[in-house]
Amino acid sequence: MAVDIIPVETLTEEQATAELQRLAAEIAHHDALYHGKDKPEISDAEYDALKRRNDAIEAQFPQLVRTDSPSQRVGAAPAGIFAQVTHARPMLSLDNTFSDEDVQDFVASVYRFLGQMPDNSIAFTAEPKIDGLSMSLRYENRRLVTAATRGDGTTGENVTANILTIKDIPTELPGDAPDVVEVRGEVYMAKSDFMALNAQMEAEGKQTYVNPRNTASGSLRQLDAKVTASRNLRFFAYAWGEMSQMPAETQWGMVKVFEAWGFPVNPLTRRLTSIESILDHYREIGLQRPDLDYDIDGVVYKVDRLDLQARLGFRSRSPRWATAHKFPAEQAFTTVETIDIQVGRTGALTPVARLTPITVGGVVVTNATLHNEDYIKGIGNSGDRIRPEAHDIRIGDTVIVQRAGDVIPQVLDVVLEKRPPTAAPYVFPKTCPVCGSHAVREKNEKTGKLDSVTRCTGGFVCRAQAVEHIKHFVSRNAFDIEGLGTKQVDFFFESDDPALMIRTAPDIFTLKARQDRSLTKLENIEGFGRVSVRKLFDAIDARREIALNRFIFALGIRHVGETTAKLLARSYGSYAVFSEAMQTAAPKFGEAWNELNSIEGIGEVVAASIVEFFKEPRNLEVVQRLLDEVKPLDAEAPVASDSPVAGKTVVFTGSLERFTRDEAKARAEGLGAKVAGSVSKKTDYVVAGPGAGSKLDKARELGVNVMTEDEWLTLIGG
């Protein structure tokens, strides 16, 4: 598998969109192999790097989060071999950290969310992350009734018969255990048992197994429980699902309860309070890792107090109160054979290093995107050097390629000792390699500094930008037109035949009419055919009505990804209202601008980009031709709910005392409310704490309902 390498911090929006699409498909593929078939193609470290990169891109471009994003799901759907079990409480995955700084950020985020000073008053448990198969064991009236795999986090597979063969797992609980108990943990195979099994398989002339984790997973998912029994699987308990009564008030206490009930718990688990002790324990476990009789790939940290876990709550697929600190990945050396320039949808010129193929952690790397002109020189976004001054990247250089953290992979540094004497500094082009237009670095109005990205000024004159815009328009989360893939778009764009050419998005919807009037028939062209052409036209016609958020996303407005498009659709309701507001808005002035900026998640940069798009006559002309062919549907109203604030817009201001700002926002959104950053005529409630200033004044001026924190809590039910 060859991949382009683009550090997240230097991605352009179009690069991020394409990368998230690739990652969603690739991770889904590996999820299906890993969770559904027990036949992974890549290592855990490689898989973690894929997910880490996806999360990092989403953090930098929250407006681009996809509906099929790996961050919105856990595992893979059950394979259908066993009966399905719906988990009473979802089995969520954990976020990953890869450095000491990441762990410090995690701990700081816990204190910040809870509104506390980082004074080591919050305890955390630290336990080895077992490389096995997640399992949920359900006991009713103290007897084991069901054992289920994680599956997709909501639905798993019933493997009760096989679990009954594992000696580590009790079939009955003591008399003081609650009536309903779900104990969760990891089924694994010890290294010694794995080696013994492989020795036996080799002696019998049979194929040996790859690693303990896959063998344990495959053994547990045997239709014949006798096979499972022969594999000597083991279990560590560390978590729980549904409990009719909680027997302890802390994570540490629950682990001790599991141990008292007869479950194996990991002896390396510790209860710690300081960053220093947490990181020391991580390093200690790392040193012990080679000598352990089971595979681990990191250390899991959890907030100890269960009441604090409840306050911290969950993101879409992971708890805020826990994270997995993974062990580091690999590095390798290779050579930069040449440097090419790619041009994206918004005109960004991205330098790409073509590398001598090298395997890093099981993945063959042939390309590394070098981000921008400064990165090649060794300069970061802040203007500081990210490599020593002489360590610019040149054709012919031997470079260190690393696969770890949020980049898969990245060019880490240059080996100067191996630099050829003929290697010259790379000269970044001043013109677009596609259309020849000037390439410039725009100045950031806020900082006065040049942007890191060099852009072609050709606009739609530039073939690269125009064709990439069409590819974006027909992509999965935009108009999603089946039959218009990369090759087809390139074909239609390059055609000079009026009956075939597609140069702008509206041309897609006039293609059939032009075909009907022409002697040139698409079905007679190599690569097409009568059936495929009919399916293409049907797919185009099926998109003549489109969801408003998809329509907005498809326009390709800079900085407007899927999430931002959904926010805009939800806020304005119809395209007519949205378009009128954007055309009347003036940057940093007027009611329309203020209303746009009040939408939580849309800042000035995004707002300015949207307004500028609608100020450009050429854009409006293309959009109007598009509206002659398609109809954006009005956004659906918020789903009715028992919550008194569902569909309402709320603004929090001042120094909140009963909860932190993050807590307040999470709770409000969980009840179906929209949280805005500023007050407008559409604001329903302003919750004001001490020190509330201009927002409170604005609310009173507009007659918005103002309430205290206590009144807000009374409204939402405490």
C-alpha cells in the first residue's frame, strides 16, 4: 500500500477532505478484517496511526467530519456467524495518545472540563492495554447468561458456549453480587501458550499462526466449542456495562470487586495522582513489556472516581475520562528521487517527494507530501525551525521516514552525511505547473505573515482546480453521483465535444439532454456501454433533489466541510434564506454577518470565506445555472423531544459557577439545543453567570429570555 504523506498541520481543506475519504474507506476495510474475520492485514501500530491521523485531521477541520467517519463508530458489524446480542450499554473504544505531551493534555483537559485547578487532586488508574479481544459477560441473578463480543459497539456476537470453556471466567458470582452484572474485559492468549500451539501445529505439518491476538480471536469464534477449549484462552477484567447496583464508587474499587468475585485482574494496575507518576508507570510497564506472558500495546489511563466519570461523559465514540497511551512505532531510511507539484481544488500547490520504496511497519511508502515551501526549508508554521538550518530537503537526500502519532508516515529529518555533492536547494515554483498562472502566498490579515500555502491565481482557468472542483461536487458526501468517478470526470472534462464536455457542475445535469440532441453517443465510446450510460443518467436524475447540507457542501466553498454545511443548513433552513443572508452580509458588519458568526463552530475565517464566495459574480452565475437543474430541499426541523430546550438556541455567558462551559455546552446539545457563540434575534435563552457583559446587554436589548444558572438547571430538569 503506497500512501502520500501530509502532516496534518499543513493540510489544505481539499487535501483534508480527500484524506478523510481515503481514511474512512481504509479503516472500514481493516475494521471488517480485524473484528469480523480475524484476518488483519496490518499491525495494531499501523491501524492506530490511521485512526490517529483521521482524528487529528478532524480536530483541525471539524467542519469536514464525515457521516461514515471512523470517529463515529466502533469496530465492525458482526459477521453473522453467531447470533447477535445488543449491548445494554455500548462498548466504546478509547482515544489514543502517543507522547508525554498528549498525556499531559489529556489530564489537563479533565481538570479543565471539571473546572478545577491541576493540583493532583484527581486520581487516575493506569493499567496495561491488553492486545486481545474485547468481551462483555452478562450475569443475571449471579449466573452467567450471555457472553458477547464488542462487534460494532452496539451489537456483538453471542459466543457464550465458547466463553464457558475459559477457566479464568467464573460461571457464578458470590451471593452479595447485584442481580444484573456486566463484566467487561479482554480475552487473550498467553505468549507461552501461543508458542506451544505453534510448535504443535508445526509438528503435525499444519500451518502455524501469525500472532497471539489473532489466534485468540479466531479460537473464540469457532463454531465448535471444543476447539476453543483446546486453546487455553485467558481473561482480564477491567470494566463493566449494565449494573443493577454499583458495588464501588471508584474505578480502583470496581477492579478490587472483580478480583473478589473471582475474575483475574491485571497486577500492574496502579492508582496514581500526578503526571510524573503516570508517565513513570508507563515507562516501567514499557520496560517490562518483553518479559510479560501476554501482548500489550500501551497503557490505559482512567479517571478513578465514578462520579467524575459521569460528569465528564462521552464523545460520540469514546469517553472523555479515559485514554490509551500507545507505545511508539517505527522509523526507516529512504531516498528522495524527485519532487513533484500537485495542484488542488482551491489552487494549493503541494510539493510531493517521490521516494525509493521503503517498508515502514508493514506499509510500502513511495510518496511523501512535503506540505509547502517552508517545510522543505525546515521552517514550521510559527516561523521557527523544525530542523537544523542545513537540513532542508533536496532531491537525492536520504531521509528518515517515521510512522507514529498523527502522521502516517512523515519525513522526519535528513541524513546530511549521505547528501550527494550535486544536491541543490529546491526552488519552489512561482507559476502554476498546470496552467502557468502566477502562484502566490497570500498575507494573513490577522498576523501580517505570509500563509504557508502557495496558491495558483488561475481560478477556474486552471484545469487542475476546475476538475478537482467537479470531483468534489460528485463525491460521496456531496452529490454522490455513482458512475462519475475520477476517470469519468477526467474524460468529460478533457472532451472538446459539446455533447460530452463537463466543465462546471451544472453541465452534469444537462449531459443527457445534450446527448439526446447529438450524433455522438456516449454508449459507443470505449469504457462506457448502454447499461452503464443508462445507470449514469439515472444516478444524475436521482440527485435533482438534494439535501440542503449536501448542496452547500458540494459548492466547494473554502473552509466549508460537511459539519459546517450541516450547521448552515440547520441554522438557515432553506437555500433561499441562506443565499440571501450570505449575499447581504458584509465582513465584520451588519446583522447578517453577526447572525452567521453566532453559529457555534463558525468563526470569522469560515464566515469570511462563505461571504466572499457569494460576492463573486462567477460563483453566483454557476450556482444559478445549477439551481435551474436541481432543487435543494429544506432542512428538516429538529426532532421533537421531551426536552424543553430541543431546537432552541442558547448562549452561555459570564463566569459559570455550577458547571464549566464545556459541561454546559455538552449538556445542552445532548438535550437537542443549539449552542451559539453570540446573541441575535434568533437566540431563545441566554444563561448569564457573574461578570456577563456585552452578550447580556445585547440579550436585554433584543428582549431575549435571560436566566441564571439555577433557572437553567430547573428548566432542563437539574
